[in-house]
Amino acid sequence: MPSVRRIGIVRVVTGAALACALLLSGCGGDESGSAATTTRKPARPTSTVQQTGERKPAAATVVVHDMKFSPDEVTVGVGDTVTWKFDDKVPHTVQGIGDKAMGINSPIFDKGEWSYTFTTPGTYRYLCSLHPEMRGTVTVE
């Protein structure tokens, strides 16, 4: 029976040590204190982001329906993603026009969606390779 008692004592000591460790981990140095203060004030990170000009990537959606891209002109920022949502009776693609837009090259879709993230400013023209009269433009600022 001494081994059962010893196991109980070890559990109590281990539990107490764990509780102390958890309590002490909340009492860090200046770095964790200031970080905790910043995260507890939701207004501060928002105003800091606005002051520094940083922004989160955004998204734009182009619907492919009735043999057209809608809207056919989209303006986004660097790092933003454009998603083409295909919902038509016939298949379509998104194919970049010119050297600058060579990476824009979707598979053929009649239903579903395809996205492309723009990492360089500029104007990107595209068309449906199956229906070249269907054209659009993405301007990245």
C-alpha cells in the first residue's frame, strides 16, 4: 500500500507545481504586460492600422453568367484576391491577355469558382478563351 500512497502524493505535488507554473506564467516581464494591454483594447489596434496605412487583404467577386463577366471592371489593392464565380449554361475560362497577365489562367468551368491573388500593381486584361468577346479588366493599385 505504500506505493498507492506515494502515487497520491506525487499527483498532489505535480498538481501544485502545475498550478504554480500557470500562475507564474501570467506574471511575465514588460513585454507580455504591454502586449496584453494592447490586445484588451480593441480600439487601439484599429487606429494603429489606420495610422500606419496597413490593411488586410480584400476580395472582389466577378460573376460569370449569361455570357458576360459582371462586373467587367474591378479595382483592388496589391495582395487582394479576385474570385470568379461561374454559373452559366455553357463553359467559360478566365485567361489573361498579354505578358503581364500570363499567370491568370483558369480551368474550364460552367459551375464553381476560381480565384487569383494580385501581387503587383497594374492593369490586367482578361477574356474567356472559349468566348473571346467576353472581356474584363482588373486594376491593381
